[in-house]
Amino acid sequence: MNPLIYFDAFTHIGPKANVHGAQPWSLDQLVVEMRHCSISGALVSSISSVHYDPMLENRRLSGQLSKHDFLFPIWNAMPHWTGEFPPPEELAGLMEQAGVRAVTLYPKTNGWGIQSKTSQPLLEALERSQTLTILSLPEIDVSGVENLLENHPGLPLLLTGISWGCQRQIIPLLLRHQNLHIIFDHFQINRGVEWLVEKGCENQLLFGSNATDMSMGAHRAYIDYADIPDSARAKIASGNLIRLLKGIKPPREMINRDEDEIMTEARQGKPLSALVLDFHAHILDEGLNGGGGSYTMFNGGPSGVHQLAKRLGIDGIGLMSWNGTVHVQADEGNACVRAALDALPADFSWGLATFDVARESRKEIEQKLQTIFKDPRFLGIKPYRTYGKFYDDPAYDAVWEFGNQRGLYALFHPQRADLGEFDKPCSRYPNLTFVAAHCGGSYQAADAAIAKARQYPNFMIEITLTPVCMGIIDYLVQGAGADRVFFGSDQPMRDPRQQLGWVVYSRLSVEDKKKVLGLNAQALLERIKSSPAPAMAGRDCSTLDGDTLGARTK
């Protein structure tokens, strides 16, 4: 694959109200992240232009960026009726003088109606000038997006902040309206970029990171590892944005000459040679493309998960069901996991089981525990919040006692912000390892997880969540130690590539990256394998050690 110039279609700088102090926000932090992740240029917006006087802050932003020839301003625009903002004709002249080719619109936050007739002069002017117009989905609902596209077919619209749960609403609009463009900041569709390129949308897809909130490296990994033609990859990385900006582009390619070998492999779209074990993954029945509800998961069965894992260099995956967790079909979910284990290579996966603590008696749960864990491929327990019980509820006692006796692990979706529900299980069952999921979802969540990791030696931290917060992998490791943090993706609910890139492009040392990516998981699995508990005796776990798990050339 030829080197790519990455041109970020949406970043922002400036402090936000009521945000954790460790969250990056400054221009300097943005530039450092770009250089670290080999991002050659970026459109930059100002948080202050939304929350203070827009034109004052627009001009201030242009001044701040003037010393960086690879950064280009996004001005915030609004209707002119109250005298706070220039009329459309005057705005067009000011933007031309300042070299501004993109605007954001924040109708909800700034208190104006984007579908009102009074907003049409602004929208018509932006359409006439073919100005790239950026809207975040929380600022407008999907029906509003559709109306805007219908009424202004010549307006190049870039939609950000789309949840992956909106696929059934957004994809039809992409297929119908060629003036709609998206980035994948929150739209982390499993295999979504491949599906959309195949459907002919390659001219509507842009690379955009939403930094300084989100990791730039996480989002470039989604494109670098995409199974698409190089011509489409080049369009998404920068070509489409350059076209929309009428030729404005970064003046030079920016490559981090000090990147480590893991970053180099990822940037080149090569499978990682380091051991990578995904500690948080779901599985669908073979042939399914969705998990019910609002969840589309393209090719989310065993063959699709395995194929994508090989492309990334993921050597092994701990599988839990989707129907057994989210949809409380515990028995069917455990059967789905067992079928996936049967279908996948023996050295590639292990299973986690789910139990219906809301509807089944202790005796019934004990019988199912004995039956399921006779299968040596099941090494973990997956409780879930949909069963309506906190994890310190007595309904879980039989599950934790069993896991403690056998030295297993349990992967939790936290229910309380302070993680207080872990206190009783962690202290009462020291031989059971408790892995808290989604601890990278916010700096507040990270603080709570770090505190528990310091308190309990059997408490571990798993990272995955859509926000892929910039800098938080380093924060977790610095707070809890590199031996306590685990890579997980939550695939195929969300695509694993952003989650992998999040770790790859952290500032951790190579040694610590390897721990987070796979060595910590390997150590835990080996400890489970060697447990002296009677139920573990005679278990053939030889295929689950680090030498053969996901065996391939390393």
C-alpha cells in the first residue's frame, strides 16, 4: 500500500465546560497528536466560537492557526437577524478574505431553527458558494438532515457525531443523496467502510477524528486496515476533503519518523506482529448482519470475525454472545458461543458464559455452571446489566463461588459510576479475576477504575468504548499499571479497528503496548489453565497458551 496523506475533516480546540481536567483541548495538544499519528493536515474548529461571540472567536481561531500552514479554520455560522453575525453576503466576503472554506452550524446550541424559513438565506448562500457545511447529529435529528438534503441538493453537507446505532437511518440517506458526507468518529460500523465503498459511496466518506476529544490514531487505523481499493482509501484519507475544499490541501506529507514498530505496521495496514488478544468480543450466529434492536453488525458471525481478525493481526478472541447478554437469552447465547468455538480454529478463541440470575434458581444455575464448564474452551463468565441485578446481589453468589473455586475470570459492564458494586465480589472472591469493561469511555470512568485497581489485586481494566478518548490509554496505564489494562474491542457491535488503533497510537512504550494488546490476557489465561481447582484437573488447555493461541508467524 502506498503512503497516504491524511487530512482530518473535523477537529476542535478550546476548553469545554464541566469536562475532566485531563481531557486534551489545546492547539498544542492537537498538533502533537497530528505529528505522532502522521496526520498531514486538519480542519480545525473552535469550541469558543460556539459558546461565545462567533465572529470574534472565528477571527481569533484564524489568527491562532496562521502560524501552522497545515491547519485550516472552520468558522461557526448562524443567521444574521439579531445583528450578532454578518449577513450571508458579507459573511461570504469575510470567508473569502480569510481563506475559510468550511463552516459548522450549531442550531440547537446557538438557539436558531435550521428548518425555519428565516434560516434559508444563510443556507442558500452556503449552497451557492459550495461551502462545506458541518453539522453534528445531536444538533439536528435525522428527519431534519433529510429535509436539509432535499431542500438544498447542492449543499455539501458533512455529518459528524453519528452513533453506530443510526445505521438504518443514515445509510439510506447516503445512498440517496450524493451531497451527504460522513466521518466515522462515532459511526464505528463493523465492516462499514467496506460495505459503503462496495455500495458506491466512496466519494462521500471522509477521514475525521473529532480530536481533541478522540484519538486520531484510532480513526486512521479504521482506514489503513480497510479492505478496499487503494484508490478509495486515498479518497477517504484526503482526496474527498481536498475536492470539497476546492483544492486546499496540506502542503506536505507528515510522517512520524520516531514511531515504534507497532505503529509502523498499523500505518502500513499490516497485521500486527505482536501478540494481540481481544478480551471483549461478542458473536452472532453465522450469516447474520445484525443483533436486533438498532444494531447492524455486518458479517458478525464467526467467519467474518475471524477474517477481520487475521487482517489486523488479532491472534485470539474471548467470545461472548449478543443474544445471551443484551437480549437475556442466556441458554441460546451460550449455544451460540459454543457453535462459534466449534466453527473457529481451536487455537483462536475461548468462551464466556452467561446465566439468567433473574429467572433461574440457585440450583438451576449451579447445574448449568457444571455443564457448561465441562467444555474446557469456556474460561470466563459474562454477566450483564439487562438481567436487572447489580453484581453484588446475592443472586450472583452461586456464579461467583463457582468462578472463585476454579480461578476463572468475569467480564463486567459496570452499572454504577463509582464501581461500588465490585467491592463485595472482589473482596469476597479473591481467586476470581474481575475485569471491568469500558473503562476508557471517559476520564471519570478511568478514575473510578484506577481507584478499584489500586484497591483490589483481582480487579482488571478493559478499555473499549466508542469515544476512544485522546490520551486515556496512557492515563489508565499511568494510574493502574501496565499489567492491569487489557485491550478489547466489543466487536462486532463496533468495528475493532478504532479500538486497536487507540492502543497502537498511544504514547506507551513498546513493552507496555504489548502488555495491553495481549500479554496481560495471555498471563491471565495461563493462570486459569494452571488452576489446581478440581474442576480444572484434566482440562486440555494446551491450545490456549501464548505459543499457540492464534498461531501464525510472529
